[in-house]
Amino acid sequence: MSLVECLFLDGFGFKSIPRKHIRTKTKEIAIREEDEHGIPYADNDLIIQFGSDDDFGILLRAAPFVIYKRGGFGDWAQFVELFGMPQRIGKYSSMDEQSRRALIQAFEEAGSAPYLVIPKETEATQTTLSSSGNGALYNDFRNACNEEILITVLGQTMTTQDGSSLAQGQVHMAVQEKKHRADRRFVERMLNKYFVPLLEKRGYPAGGGRFKFLDKAQEISVEETVLLSDILPIPQSYLYEKYNIPQPEGDEAIARKEQHPSFVLPPDPNDPDDPEGKAAAIRNNDRSWLLRLWDFFAGAPQVGATDGKARIRLSDDTMQNRIINRVADSRGKALFDAELFRFFADDFVRAVGKGRSKVVGLADTAFTYGARDDAFITSMEMNVFHFSAAKTLAELQELNSLFRESGSFEEFHKKALQTTDVFNKRWQQTEYEPAALPAESASNYQRLVGKTKLFPYWEYKTAGDDKVREEHRKLDGLVLPANDPRWDKIFPPNGWKCRCYVVALMGHEVEDLDLKTEQDRCDNYFNTKEWKQVEVQHWDVNRGKTAEVFTRNQMYIQQFPDKASKLVGNLYYNDYGLDSFGKKLAEATTEAPAAFEGRKEDWLSEHKWIVDYKGRQVEMTEKVFTRHTSGKYTKTRVPLLDCIPDVLAHPDEVWINDYVKPKDFRNMNFIKFYKEKVINVICDVTDAKNYRIATWFEIYPNAKIADKTKKSRRIDPRWRYRRGLLIKKSRE
């Protein structure tokens, strides 16, 4: 049994729901695998069920034989270990312990074969194995399990195992083909029964039509293919696959003159080496979805690694056209775009700043809070940097796909403009407000928490107009203690464009409060269909605690912080158009602060808090300071102490990467180029509460890396720290 969700957004699509999340008895889809209940699907016409509720498929029927087979292999391995090699027997006098130890040592040094050491007075028998006890039984058992699995899945065995005759093989092949026909009939029946009415209901011209598998095409010869090519456009990818011919790579010589490609880019008049645009020709092979997805996630970024000679130049030099140019230059393999990332990030950072600029005011008491929360602000910005990077990757993936699928540059340009308009305007405008609302709400939460002794109760309030959604109206006026864990789920915003807020109350204002009634009211809301939708959209989170503008599952790439190391960890300074380490160092004119020679304890007492370039306070903990100014670090780190405040306040570059903890993209590298010296101060934000210095050191330019490859960049200090997400560069 399986469920398929049909999606009607841009066109239509579908998504298979993992079986482990389906609860057939209650007809619900669980959000988390361990949940007993979830979202009802019985009356949802967008959910199509294939198979009966108690049908767990042929894999379940095959499972016992898989288990037996695995267990049998383990027993067979143990058998081979015990009896596969000849056993040696050594005898010693029971009264001579020294001889026993010497005998054991001799056996140990003589090889890995098993041995037995016994007193001479005892008797040991070496059993000779018969044909039935030489391990053949295990092999027969394994073959039996394989046959049962094959019969369960395929209905026969000879299409995967050797047969005794051609006639038998043909019979087994006929059995397999019969199962294939049954599978095709089942798919046709399900699609026509459920999916066709669904299409009709949503206005698709599917009335009277039926889904049907096409009959197997007739095999054609090479000569027939040549003749058909005169009247039909035959993709080259089909011929390569059909005749198992490898595609030529690079400038590799070919057996005959290549035909004109189907995708030719307009010539670049500014390219003196290619005035006619001959080098712009691209083969637009029909590539599978899996291959396109691989191109997206694998390989080094292409942007910034070109020779600077763009093949296409659009007359309108807008950001959209510049991005389109770069995708075309990369031949549909662009992974990251620094300008696009900066556009998204700057916009969302402004939204966060706008949201947090609003001061919490309690009208009833005219009380305002002014708590400092630099760590929290930095953590929220880190979140929107992650979101911006994920969105950049998603947009580039879509543009790459359009490029490969388009038949001409004109077609690609038209579609690309529509896509960039959706990502950069429509969706960006939609996401800007939700970015400001959580920031405002989180700011309010942090300040409310700071005054719970004076205001121990909170009240949920809506905007009070006709735009308030019904599910939020159910919470209007709800009063709970400030420390009630229910606020972790319902603290607004708890939905897109949510305008609800929380009002703090003093104890005397809730003297007549029936707390049990209020708690039951909230718990009953958690059982509603509306709340299940909130959970699905991942709004059941108190952003005032998590410092998340967008949750991990709301990212364009889900769980992006965990995947960031793989996706953007190989973006280096050259991908952002920055100069090399050596050139930056050679051009530096700022003198580094003199080496610190005073008492390090005095320095720490004056620098427990250091201000960064955004005016935020960074903590130097005693633990970190002591570890980095003692032992082997004394000679290298102590002289750099006076550099730390200057680097944080006036960095040339700030990078987000995973220096301290691999795959945890939350470290901020503050890098400054001085004359003859480069200093890196690394900070991190933990739990949205602590904005601290993690370490500091000089980046030495004389690294000796034997293997100068892209992989070596991870250990080469000239590359290692200047990678990831660039969030600030000099002259800004």
C-alpha cells in the first residue's frame, strides 16, 4: 500500500509519501515517524491510495528469506573460521607450566591457523568432515533463500540465474513478461480510476481520455536510423545509449564530422578569439532528472573560475541578465552566484533589522524593555545567511535545468527571466515580511522573558480585525504563565503573515484566572485540523528561543545547516571575485599593532567584551583565553592580543564556514590583511545566547602542500579560512 500526493502549483506534480509515516488504521499521515497520529487523508481528494490497507507488498513476503540468508551467512562464516583451516594439536606435560607457555607462543608465532594445546595425559580427536559437513549445507540453504526471493519478486528464477536449457529460459521469460503486463494493467487502472477525474475537476481537458502504456517499439537497424534521421529529429543521446558508444570528451578526435548542435548561443562581438561565436555551440542532450540533480550537488562551482570572456552579453545590464549570462557561460552548470546571494542576504538582514528595531511597549503600564541581545541578533542573521545561500542554490539549479532543456538562447532567456522574476521579486517580497515578523516577535520574547518576575503571565492577542484567520481567533485572549511550555509552540508568529502578539500581565490582573480551563483550551486547539496544518508548515516553533527566522525545514534545501559543508564548503575567495592571498598581502598598507608584551591577565580584564564591526559585543571567555595563552600557544598567540579588537572592528573579510566543528556552518572568520601579516579571529554563536571568540592566530603564507589539488585547499591556510559564505569584504 502506498499514498501519492498530487500537487497543483505550477502545472501539476506528485510526491510519494513514505510508508513509515502512514497510519492505515486511522487513515492519517504522521508528521514524524514516531507519532501515533497525524493529518487525516481519507477525505482528501489530492491523496491517491494504491493498494489495500493491509497490503504491505512483496518485499514483506520476501523479508523472512532475506533474514534467513543473512543469518546463514553468519553461521557459514563461523563454520569457515573454525573448520576451514587445519587444526594443530600440541601436547605438554601437565607438570611443566613453562613448556605449556612456550608451546602456546610457538603456535602464535607460526601463523593464524587454529591450534589446541592439551596435556599429554589427555586425548584429543580431530574429526574428519564428510561431504555433508564440509559447508555445502550452508551454500544449499543460501541458494534456496535466493530462489524463494526471486520467485516472490519475479515469479521465476532463470532470468537472473543460469538455466538448463533454452526452452526453460523462454518459459521463465514468459512468466516475467506476464507479471510485467499485470503491473502495467494495475498502473493504468489506478490512473484512469483516480487521476483522470482529479485532472477534470481542476479544469484539465482530460475528459474522455485514458492513460495507456505504448506497445513496445520495433527495433530498427543502423541503416533504418540513418533514413529516419532525414525526416525525424533523433537525439544524439539516444544513439549513444542505443549503440553503447561513449561520448567524445573535450577536444577528442571523432570518427566523422560532427553535425551542427541544436543549441547555439549568439556570438559575442567583444571576443576577438571567437567573433562568430563558434565556441558557443552546446549539445543539448536529453538528460535525466537524476543526472541534472547530480550536476547540481556535485563538482566544484563554475562561477568565478572562467577566463572572463562571456559568450553572451545582454544589452540590459540588470542583475537578472547578469545572472542569466553567467548561467549561460557555465553551460548550465553554475552552482553558486555571489551577487545573487548578496542580494538575498542584504534584503533579509534589512528585514531582520526592521523587525528588531521596534521596541516592546506595554500600553497598560507604559513600561519598555532595553535588554541587550547581540548574540541573539547575530544568530538570527546567521539563519538568514543560511536561507539566502539555500535559495541561491535552488534558483541556480532551476536556471541550469532551463538552460539544458532550451532549444535556443532566446528560449532560455525568456524562461530564465520568468524564473528570476519569481525568485527575486514575487517570492522575495512574500518572504520579506515573514522575515521581519519573526524578528520582531523574537525581540519581544527576549525582552518579555527578562521581566517575568514583574509580569509572570502572558496573554495571546490577535489584530482584532476581519483579516484574522479562524485558527488564530481560537487563541485570542488565552492567558498562560510565562513559563508554560505551550508558549514554545504557539508564541506568534505561528503562521505566514501572522500579526498576533503577546501582552504581559501582572499577577493581580489574573487573580480570577482558571488555569486548568485555559490549559485545556490550548490543548484542545492542538488536536484541531488547523493546528496540524501549522505543524506541517513548521510554524510550531518559538523563534524567540531558537533565533530562527526560517526553520530548518522551511529552507529551500531542507536541513541546510547540516548540508552546507557539502554544498558551499568548497566555495573559495576566487568564486567571489576576490584577489589571491598573496596579492592581498602584498597590497596591504595597514601596520599591525605592536606585539603585546604586558601581563596577559591585565589584557583580559580590559577585554572581556570586544566590539565587532557591527557594534556588537563579542565575549572573550576566561576558558578560551587561558587555553590559547598557555603552553605551546604562549609564543604565537599572546603577541597577537592587541590585534584582536582591531580585526573584529575593521575586518577585510568575514566568512561563515565550519572551521571549529566540521559540517556545522556557524563559525565566523574575521580576517585582516596587515603589512607582512594576516590575522584570523574566529567567533561562533551557540544556542542564540553566546557570541564568543573561539580562537585567533596568524595565517602563514608559506604553506608547503605536496598535493596541490582542490581537495588540498581544505588544509592550505591560504584557502582554508577564505571559504564558505562571504558576508563582508573590505571597502564596504
